[in-house]
Amino acid sequence: MPDTYPREIIEDLVDDSLEWDQLHDMMSKFKDTDRFQQVREVLQERVDWEDPIIIPYAEHLYIVAKSADRWVIKCDCGHEFCEHDQNWKREALINVRDSTEAYREIYPEGMHPHPDYMELREFFCPGCKTLLEVENMMPGYPLVHTFEPDIETFYDEWIDEPIPTPESA
Amino acid sequence: MSSEHDASETQSVGEQAAEDEDVTYPRMRREQELVEEKLEDLGEGIGWNGKTLKTQMEGVEERTDSTDHYDGQEELELKSENPIEYEQMFSQLRGDLVTARETSKEVAATPIVEQEGELCYGLFTPEGDSIAVSTGIIVHIHTMSEAIKYMINHDFEESPGIEPGDVFVNNDTHVGNVHPCDIATLIPIFHEGELVAWAGGVTHVIDTGAIGPGSMNVSQASRFGDGAHYCRKIGEDFELYNSWEKDYVDKTRTPEFLKLDERTRMTGCLMIRDAVKELIDEYGVDEFKQLSRESVEDGRRGFRNRIKRTMLPGTYRGVSFVDALYEGQENLTREYANENHIMHAPSELHVREDGTFQVSFEGANKWGWHPYNCTPAAIQGGIWVMLTQTVIPNENVNDGAYYACDFHLPEGSWANTQNTETAHAYAWHYLVSAWAPLWQHLSRGYYARGFWEEINAGNANTSNWLQGGGIDQFDKLHAVNSFEAACEGVGARYVEDGEPHAAAIWNPEGDMGDAEVWERTEPLPFLGRAVKPNTGGPGRRAGGAGFESLRTVSDVTRWLLYEMGNGYMTSDSGLFGGYPAASGYILNAQNTDLKQRFENGEEYPQHDLDPESGAFEAQIDGDITRTPKGISTPKEFEDHDLYLNYLRGGSGLGDPLERDPEEVLSDIHDGYVLPRHAEDAYGVVVEQVSEDAKHNSAVDGEFEIDEAATRDRREEMMDERAEEAVPASEWYEEQRERIQAERDLIDDVKKTYVSSMRMSEQFTDFFRNFWDLSEDFEFNLSDEAEKSLEYRFGSGFKRKWDNYTRSHESWHGVGREDEPVVPYTWTDRSLKDLSGPSASFDERTRATDDD
């Protein structure tokens, strides 16, 4: 049971370049205790900005500390969406596939949802135009706020560490 | 079958009886004498220390409730004092359960059990909590648990009695099952006059006598078309009652297969009983009892620990939908069932500060006149089997995980009908679709925590189901249920593409099965079987591809076939920018010229790899049905007709424009992606450099990447995104106006919203608040839709359980005006407003700074 992995293994994980046998071992073994800290450190080195990462939020997205009491959702391109407890999709660019023609760009004929029953909502970063999420929704459905992490409980009670601030970074 | 048949075996009890070689099951006879003495002479129950089972179960629930530890096991004494012995005993049990499964499945004759492994075994405490499980379709570990609790709670101990050598059966969904085609055999295990455990096994049978042939018919409106239901004692002295053997075989179209399935389950259960006896002989009964209690608490703690180790506390939300289209279908059992349904499954997960795992479906819409409704046992067992594939992928799997989770399943919704009129024959259609967001909840937690090797975009919609029956090639009444559906593409992972044609979520060890074996039991020869392109969702990591089989019909009379799967909706979304898997469609050909083509040596269809190519239609003459729907009711097929069995793919992960073009090229050559979609979905421009490809499937080296054109195309696509996408605020205003005007919203969609609003005040508030609608906003429905809702909401409840135990209180959802057991936070409130893991919004007094 590894309490920790070598730094280069974690870098390869973040880069999605681990070999299958390495991945298989990683999945089969007990989980290492410092994974969060290691991944966070690697990600912090990879981004071009200085705001300390509090948590990786989704692929390309982070919750970062702007001050000791202000956290925002930020893309790795540098675009800042909103406060950490708000739904970033409200600040994104959106394209909706709700016609047969739009569906046929992705799926063959007859193998896509019926536009009257379901639409695909594509959310892009206004900064880098990366596609961050695709949701398959019944028309008229509200935007879903998918993840509200309890950061205070996580840092204070689960890993017993101070929450990063610009001063501590 | 049992070692008790071996007269040379040394017996620790019942020695006198064992000396008599004419007595079978001498241990059982001795146990029967002891139980008779307790019941009749001493007036005691069969539980521990003379308690009745019901009293014993109430005690376990009370201690669990008051201590927050299973059965009050605050200290794991056996594990802490003698950890090696604890592990040895548990591993021995686990090994014996797996052995029972692997051995007994050879008794079965159906490919469903023998090829696909659609069976499982569990060992349970006297109160019905699972201690250890085999591999296989372990969703049924928890459903069997509920069946045992039902029998205890409904005084089976008094009538018909629970005694050594008894055999019980259950397949009733409302007692504890997913659907009636999963039949459970349960036998009690006694030691010195006390019930020490239950052994249980489940197999998925071919046919349960539903209104249409096959194990999961789709044309019925109610339970009364689902097939036969049983929850009863069916034998004693380990012999099945004559009346049972004469009875149930006439309630199925496939009696011989069901008889062998029953022997399969009996074999496994008796093997488990022997294993328990051996363990008790070796370690003593007190140690066994202690193990049975501690292992459940150990499982509960293991689950909590794993959550705290790999997830982030907080709230995770998602929603999924799937279609069940019945408007215009033929052969429906009721005229009022002639309508379309959409499943609405809002999914909310709270991971609380102590690792508590709370799942809520508040906002789910009403059940329907279709066989896709669910019971709490189905939902809880289903989620449990899903969790074993991600949170607890180890041997320490038992009902401890169930005790670590809180569920809120709105009473009267499709997720908890509490009405024995509802049909459940293929509850999985809704189940599998409904837990799609749960994969994503977990994946978001794993992402935030850094365990990226565990991230998975989701599972496939596990269809199509090829089913039917009639007079087969042996001139016998027969039914078929192809379990090729146990093999679907799976969702993409963060670090790998989804596995193509791999497994189904409900059976982690599923397989497509050998074509030759299916052909032995189904008069449906294969014309072709191949990977199906563009079934997996595009993404940086692509969803695993599904596959297809093209079947014909041979040597049958009055033969029916039908389809079951998603069509107008795709149930699993992609993750982090990946796209959902493709949805389904139906392709049949009837009254064909296939026979003439065979005789003349002409080409005939083997595939439908590219539905747009026209290849299928060019190779067959006949009445061709090609429709993007997923469900059809039984329809007659004749020799040389054609049926496409399309098994779905998994969803994708990540922005497709980040996928390495070389991998897209491999996708083309492997048959996962049609060349034209390389550019549309991935921005990869390829050119054909060889003409060697056949059957629409590329071969290695046929295509090459145009690197410059790919670079240009991807840049163009980024520009197009910027030009075509709009700020979400702009979109919001347009949509709000659309909803207010009810513009471009079809009746089926509005009916789904209205149904959820009538079910849930909380969802109503969420919907109105989000779109800033008036407090009395409602959609206008057609008369037909209004009538449908009135019929269903007016049906009320018709509960199976006469009364509920403490642990079943959550089965009683809450009324529309009350707070759900699991806090509802889709509106503008947060878990962080609560003070402790057990606090809810209706317990405001607990939410103080002093807590």
C-alpha cells in the first residue's frame, strides 16, 4: 500500500500518459493518502497564473483563492467565471443542438435524440472556447448546478490543513 | 449435492441419526428435532437465545438506530483482537460463495445463466442483512435481503413457519425484487435449534408467464401482465412440495429451463449451507455469530472511510431522462396505456461531514402504465451494485454499504410506486438511466480529490433487448431473451477510452455470449455480428463502442419478436465536454426475399453499420421498418425475416477537439467512428488512400490524416464556437420567454414537468424560481395528458407491506408539503446551512452554533 506515489507518476496521471499496467496497479491498490496535495501541486505548476488552487473543480476548471475570503471558479486559460458557490454555466457561452441537422454533425441518422424530446447544451469557456460540459436535457429544463463542494469541512476536518490563500501560497 | 449425503462424513450433531443410512440430511433432522422442542415444549422462537425472529430484527434495528453502528457494534472485537482469524473466516465464506456460483451455474441450461452468469448468491444474517456475497448480478443481494425482512415482518415464522430444511421462493417486486424474472431461492440455516443465517441465490429466468413471451415483456400496463409472482414456502426437508412442482411450471412458457434454474439455485444454497456448517465446526458458533455482525458493521465503516478518502464533502446534482414511447403501439393491454412517457430523474447526492452518503430523487415524476416502474429495493439494490464497481471494488461488500447510505425515493413516483398495480417487468430501463448522474457525482468528487484513475463518464443504456417467442425449431412452445445486452460499450474514463462491447452495469462480469450457443436455444441464426460505429459518445476520451447482431428467423410458427431500449432520448450524458452515447433505433425486415437470395447465392445484409449508407436496403427486398424509436410491442415474424439487435455504447469525456488525431484515425480503422464523423465531431480531416474496405468498415491503412487540413479545421471550429455560441444570460432570457409562452414544447414534455410539479412542491419551487415565473405558473396540457395524470394520481397507494420496520421508514416518502428526509438543496440553500450530518432543514432547532 503506497502512502504516496513518486512525483513523476502523479505528473503522468495528470498528463493522462500512464501506461495501462501502471493504471491497473493504481486502481487495484489502496488509495494513497497525499493524492490531493500532490495533484494540486502539479496543477498549480502547470497554470500560468498565481492564484492558489483550492480544489480542482472539473477538467480545465479550478476553485482558486483571490483573497482569504473570496474564492472563484477559474479556467486554466485565466478566465474567471463566478464566485465558487455559483453555477459557472450561467457565465459560460452556450450552444444548443436542438435540430436534426445539428445532431447529424455528431451522430448518424436515427442514432440521435429527437429534438422535441431532448437537446444537447454545449458550454464553452468565454476565454479559450474549450468545450467544458455537454448536457442532454429535456427542453425547458433549468441549468443544473452540478457541484457545490464543502471546502471548509474538507480542509478543516478531512485533511486538517489551512485553506490556501494568496498570502500562504 | 450436499455433503450430508455422504454417510462417511463425521457429524458433530445428529450422530445418532447419521448412523441410520436411510436418513437423508441427518443434520437437518436433528435440527428439526431441536427446533420442535424450542417451539412446542419451551415456547421459544427460532432466533438467538429463544427470541422470535421479529423481536431479534427489531433489536438489531433499535441498536443500529441508537448507536449509529450496525447492531450497536461500536467495537469490532473479533477483528481487533484476532484480525487474522477474522479475515480467514470472511475470505473462506467469500470463496465458498464464489465457488457455489461457479459450480452451480453448470447445472443451468439457459445461456442467460450458464454463459452470461446471470446469477448470484448471498449469505445473510437471521434478520436478512447480507454478510458476504458471490460475484455476478449482486444487485440481488439487497433484494433478497428485503425478501427475508418481508417474511420476518409478515410473521412467516408463525405461518407457514421457518424450520430446518425449508425452502422459500421470492420474485415479487414489491416484496423485494427488481422484476419478476429474477427468481430467488432462500433457505434458512440452523445450528443447535437457532437460525444462524440464510443462504440465498437468484437466477434470471427466460420466461415468467407474462402476457407476452420473454422474461421482460413490454406491452402490459400493470402488474397483472408482468408474469407470475411468488413469495412463499415451496418445500420442506429440502424437498420441493409436489404442489409447487406441479404449479409453477405451468406459469411459464419454458418449464424445463425454469426447473433447471431452480436446481441451480438449490445446488448453490446447499453448498453455502455446508460451508457455513464447516465454518461453525471449525471456529464455533459464537465466533460465526460475531463475524456475521461485525462484517456488516465493518462494511459500513469501510464504505464511509472510502468516501472520506476519495471524495469531497458537498452536494452533487444531476438529472437524467429516458423515453418510453407507447403512443400508437399495437397489442397494448389497456387503451389508457396508449401514451408516451418520459422518465425524469433528478439526482441529488450529499456527502456529509462524517462521510454519510445521502441520495435523493425528489422531483421524480409519477409512475406510468408501462413495465419500467421501480421499487425501493430495486433502486437501493441497483445503486448498491453500481457502488461495488467504483466506491467499494473489493471483497468487503455486504449490506454495510446499504447502512452507510440514506435514500429518499418519493412515494408514488416511478422510483417508489407503493402500488401493487404497477408493472415492473423491465424496471432496469428506468433504473439504469436514473443512476447515470450518480457516476458523474462520484467522478466529480474523484476529480476534485485527485483520484483521476477512478473517473468514469457513465454507463451505457443497457439495451436493446431482443425478446419474443412462439413455436420454435423443435416444434415446442418457447420464449427467448437474448442476453447480448449484458455486453455494452462503457463510459469513457479520464485516463482511458471506454471499453468497447464490454459489460452491463447490472452484471460487471457480463459477456455477449457465443453466437453458436444462442443459436442452440433461439431459432434466430446470426447473419452478422460486428462493432457498431458511432455508438460511443465523442470526447477526448471516447465512450466505448457498442455492437450489433443481425438475426434472421428460422423454422418457426406464430413467432413474436419485440424491441426494448431508448430511442428519442439518450439517457447518459457525457462528462467534462464529452458527448452522450448515441441513442437507439429499430430496424426490421419482414416478408423478405432472403430465402431466394440464399438459394441464388446473392448478397444479403449482414450488418447495418452506417444507417445512412442504404446498404441494408440495397441487399434485401421486403417490408422494412426503420424508426428512431427504441420500444416495440410483440409483433409476428416469419422465417427469413430480419431483426437488428443494436447494443448501445458509452458516453464520452472531455472536449473532442482535444483528442489526438492519431487516435481518431485508429477509431476509423477499428470501426468505432465513421470517416465522415471524424471531421464533424473531432475536427480531424482524413483522406481515403486505399479501396480495400468492405462492409462499410475500414481496414488499417485505408485512411490517412491530412495534418494541415486538420489543424485548419480545428481552428475554424474554435472560431465557429465563438460565433455560434451565445452568453448563457442571453439564452436564459430566450428560454424564459419560451416557457412562459409554452412555445415549441410538446405535450409529452409538458406532461413530464406537470407530473413532477404535482409530485413535489420542492421541484415546483425550483422550476419556478429558476425561470423567474409567477407563483401560480403551470403548463397547459391537452385533455389526453390531463386525463392520464388524473388516472395515475387518482390511483392512490396499494402497498404490499402491511407495516414497515424502522429501517423501512424511508420507503414512505413524504408528502408534497413536507421536507424530504434527505435535504433538498436545488433551490437557494446549502448543506452548509446545516450543523451536523444528521440535520435536515425540517430540524431547524438542531441547526445552531451549539451543535
